[in-house]
Amino acid sequence: MKKFIRWQGLTAFVIVAAVFGGFWFFLADGIVKRLIEKYGTNAIGAKVELGALDLTLFPAGLDLEQLQVTNPDSTMINAFEVNHVSFTLEPLNFLRRKVIINEMTLDGIRFGTQRQTSGAIKGKKKLKKAKKVREKDKIPTAVKSPCGIMSLPSFKIPDVKKILHTEQLQSMGIINSLQKDIQEKKTKWEASLKNLPDEKQFEDYRDRINKLKSGKKKGISSILGSASELSTLKKNIMRDINKIKNAHSNLKDEVASLKSRIGEAKEAQLHDVMRLKQKYTLSPRGLKHLSKSIFGSRLCEIVQKAGIWYEKLKPVIEKSYKKEKDHEGIKPPRSKGVNVRFKEYKPLPDFLIRKAKARVNLNAGEITGLIQDITPDQGILGLPLKFRFKGDKLKGLESIDLHGILNHVLKAQSKDTATLTVKGYEIKNITLSGADAFPLALNHALADLEIDATLKDEKIKSNLISEFHSVSFHAWPSEKASTIKTALMSSLSSISRFTVNAKVSGTLSNYNIDLTSDLDRAFMKSANRAVEKQALTLEKNLKMAVTAKMDDPFRKADSGIGGLDLVGKEISKRLNLGNGLLGNLKGTTSKGGLKLPF
Amino acid sequence: MLRLIAKLLKVLNSESDPGQITLAFCLAMILGITPFYSLHNILVLFLVLILRVSLSAFILGWAFFSGLAYLLDPLFHGIGLYLLNSNALNGLWTSLYNITLFRMEKFYNSIVIGSLFFSIILFLPVYFLFNMGIRRYRDHVLTWVEKTHVMKVLKTSKLYRVYQGISTLGGTS
């Protein structure tokens, strides 16, 4: 036996094992503490710090004291702080690399506590990492937009000069095109006038007639010759007169058409005034959605924050698996290999907290909560995550109850629901609208509200019913306040209770908020007359400004038509000359002068 | 490098039983080839300490096989993946997967099972081959080498001085 066994070796083995045990006993606490801080800091992007840590073997568990998680967006503030965290692990499962915690206690959770030192992480690499994490948390542009559109309308009468500077007038378009047409027609008619028989032509005809009149005709052939010449002359005069007549008639039609277009332009001018009035005046319809502008942005902020927190918590309830079956062709990192999973007889997730009891310390008092079955592998456990937080008789809050189920057992049919019921929440000095148009604060109110939210197939559906009583608003008066604003402010002073209901629908990144409140009715009632009066003033101002702007183009158009009228007069004059000549010719043939011998 | 060769020669030329040397080599093969932080390596270290094997041979073998393991890594991964994905063995793996001790062994990792399989398969052949090799070396080569002219020259070399230095420093391990 002695030939094969080296008893000193056994001693050495025991010594080595004892060294490892001692190492564990004395140093493991510090190592695990540093590991938690290191991995936590990397994951959050800002310092995660632990006051103390105690690792116990019997029973296997951890006790953490003073856990601080810095808010990566504001490094002098903790996102949350927990006084004491303790839990025990199932040792056999832990040896199987499964963290199964039967019960976890989180005592003294506080949010937004002040830090004594900055929680920013030093070093370029770490900063980059932190930036990456924060970038991830940034609100997508699509999410920002619903809040952006809820701006308050302006209650002031808009400046008409600015309006006319930016707006296109339809009447201006019509008159400009008319002016161009008048100019073209004027040029055309001036050219046509040259082609029409003129005074000289008619003088020529007169000379020929006189010549025929004064000539002594002897013999039949001479008489017949004169008659034929007379007939030709008459035909020519008639042809010229017809030509002038046609031109006269055409010109008359065209002038009439141009004049009617001037009428259209004047009508368009009126339309422009009405259109701009509608666009720039605050309509009673605009007042109907005033509450959406006042409360919408605040509600939007809440929905955004809820969305961000949901995305942050999602990895806790749903793990994204890589395709594990197909290991062929995978080139793993050197000496790492790939892990192949096999069926477990009693399947358990890799990470599970069966029950977590939490005590949240708010300024108002303590809220206790219970979260059950926290695991990213709900499909393996077959149970959804359930939570309930309750608080009663708190300072400035009668009761609060938040409960819900995050069901990701079947990933394709995941459904998350949450209900929040708040009773007797005392609101003090909350700014509802910081906009210059209508700065408004809620001095005091007692609120009861109920929110139901469901997220299914990536689509959110949420209902908010809230009732505010013992209400006192505060709106900042100003000397230059418009009549509408004054009317709204006076209506607010008489409101002692109101309701706000909202429906949120869409996806987490692109949702729509439909908000209604009985405040709108009160606003409309009080501000309707002021809105109408303001609209009339704006209409008057617009009329004056548009008329002044259109005056010159209209004058130019009128003068252009005046130019065509002159052409018409010239044509009339020529027509008279022709007609006179024709009359003269008739006298020659019927009454005296040239008489036929038969 | 010279020290390493000298150490090897010293181990081979020592009075130790060839079985002690080859067993140390074979155990070093398991430790060197498989990932160090594996459960079975505690057993290997225990055996190395408790059995009368040559510790020098074990350390030398560990260094050698660790280097070899790095080169053969892709081969171990391939073997491991083949074994773990084999339908015939699926029942065995599933049973082992449900036993805590084997789960701690992390046998379901392709490199762990591939390298362990490789080293266990080679354990006996390597043991007998090395054993035979050492015996033959001592019986024939060593006697013949010492008589050769080259060895006589070599005895005057730096390598021999190093070898002698080591021989004087430590006895058999």
C-alpha cells in the first residue's frame, strides 16, 4: 500500500482545500461585492455601490446593505436606493448553475435620493459604455411627437402683416394672370388695328365715289361701266365695314370677359379674407380641445416614462434566446465551446425569484409590495409575473393600489396588464402649463384616479378616469392679456371640481392620446363671445390689409382694360366712317347723281 | 528550454519506476487537455498528490499538454459537439444533465466533453506506450548513448552542466 500511496499528498490536498476554504471565508464577501458593483455599473452605465455584503453558506444566501444605483442621466442622484436586501438560494440548484431564490426581502426602497459623491464613471471606455446605455434609454423621436403637438393655441389677435407676408393670396394669383392677359390682348388688338381699314382707306373710297358722281356719262357703255364700278366699290366698302364690325364685336366680348374676371378676383379677395380668418382665429372648436393641450403633455410624459421603464424591465420578464439547437457551423471563442441543453425532468428557469417582498419609502409614507415569480423564462416556469403594491392612510394620499400581471408564458401571446387606483391624492402647486400663451398651475386639488393599461401584441390600450375636487387653479394675469385669456381665467376661478378622462392607444413608440375633460365645456361657455369678437376684429383687419395689398394690381388691371376701350373707340370711329360712306353711296344710287337711263 | 530538456532527461534517467512517470504523464494529459476549472480536475489533482507518481513528470506533462490543448481546441469542440448531438447518446446525456454532480462538471459543454473524451480514450494507450518507451530507453538507449562519442562530447557541454545541476539539486520526486 505504502508503495502506491503518498500520505503526505493527502495532507497537501487537505491543506490546499483548507487554503481555498479560508480564502472563501475571508475574501469572498469582498470579491462578490466588487463583482456586483462592477457588473451593475456596466449594466446601468453609472455607479452601482454597495455598503456591505455578507455571503452565507448555511443557508446559502446574501445580505446586502445600502445598495445605491445612480441615475445615469443625473449622476448626483440615485435612481433608487435600498437599505437592505436579503435572500437565500436553493443550494442544489445553485450548483446546477440556477439561481432560485425562494424569498427576497427589499427593505427601505427610496427613489431619487441625493448622492454625496458623483455616480459618474471615470475612464473613456466606461464613459462610452455609459453613453451607449443612455442612448438606448433615449426616447425615440416617434415617442416625442405626441407630446410635441399638444401646444396651447395663442389667444392674441395675430398680426395681419405677418400673416400676409407668409400666406399666398388666391386673389393675387388671379389678378396677376389677368394683368398678363390684358397686356397680351392689348398688344394683339393694337396689331389688329393696323390691319383694319382706316380713315385713309375710307377717304380713298370717298374720292372714288365723288369721282363717279362728278363724271359725265355718255353712251350706254360708259353708263354701264360706271354702274359696275359703283357696285364693286359698294362691295368693297361693305366688306371693310363687316371686317370692322367683326373686330368690334370680338373686342367687346373680350373686354366683357376681362371685366368679369376682375369681378372674380374681387370675389377671391373676399374668400382670402375669410380663409385667413378661419385659419388664424381661435375657433370654439380649438377651445374644445384646450384641456388636451393643458393635461396632454403631462400625461404624455407619464406614458413615455412608463414605456422607458417597461423597456428597462423587459429583460427581467423575457429573455431573448439565441437559436440553440443548431450548433453546427458555430465557431465558438477559443477554449469556450458551446453549451448544449438537454431536457430537464423538473424544468426550472436559470433565474427565479419566487417571492419578493418590498417596502418602498416615499415622502408620503410606506408602500408595501409583493412580486411573485420573477424570471426571464416564464415559458419554462409556466407562470406569469404578478405584482401588487399597496399603501393606506399616507400623508396626502388616502390609498394607493397598483397591481398587475406580466404574462409572457407564451411569448407570441404575451399580455401585460396593470391597474392603478389612487384615492384622495392631495395635489399641491403643480404647473399644468408653462406655455406663455396660458401659464396655469393647480394650487390645490384632491384627486381620485383609476388607470387600466394593457399591452398586447406590442399594442397599448389604456384608460384613465380621474376626478378632481376641492380644486383651486392659479393662472398668471398679465396687463396685455387677451379677452379670451381673461375670460378663461375668470371661468377657472369658479371651477371647484372637474374630471379628466383619457384613452391611450397605439404602440409604445407611437401612441395616440385621446383626452376629454368637462373643463372644455366651461372654457367654451366663458370664452365663446370673446372668441367671436376677436374673430370679427381679425376679419376687419384682414379686409383692410388685403384691400390695401390688392389695390395697386386692381388699378393696373382697370387701366389695362381702359387701354382696350380706346382701341374699341377707334374701331367704332372707323365703323361710323364706313357706315357714313355707305349711306352716302346709297344716296347716290337712289336719290340723285348717277341715274340709270332705264 | 535547456532546463526543460534537462528536466525531462533527469526524469527519464531517474531511479523512479516507469509506471510512476507514465501515470503522472497521463494524469497531466487530462489536466492539461481539459479546461482547468472542471470538476474532474479536483479528482486528478487528488490522485496526483495521493498516488506515488512523479511530480516532475506531472508538471512537465501538464505544461506540454496545455500547449497541445490550445492547438487541438477546434478538434475537441468538433468531437464534443458530435457526442452531445448524437441521438444514440441523447438518453445518457439527458440523465446526466439531471444529476447535479454532472451539471457541475459542465459535461454539456462541447470543449469539456470533447477534451475529456479524447484524454480518457488516450489514457491507457499512452500509459502503456510511455511505459514501454521508458523501459526501452533505459535498457537500450541510455546504456548505448553513454558509450557513444557524442555523449562523451556532450558531457563537456553546457546542457550537461545544467542537467547535472538539476540532478544535484533534487532527488527523485
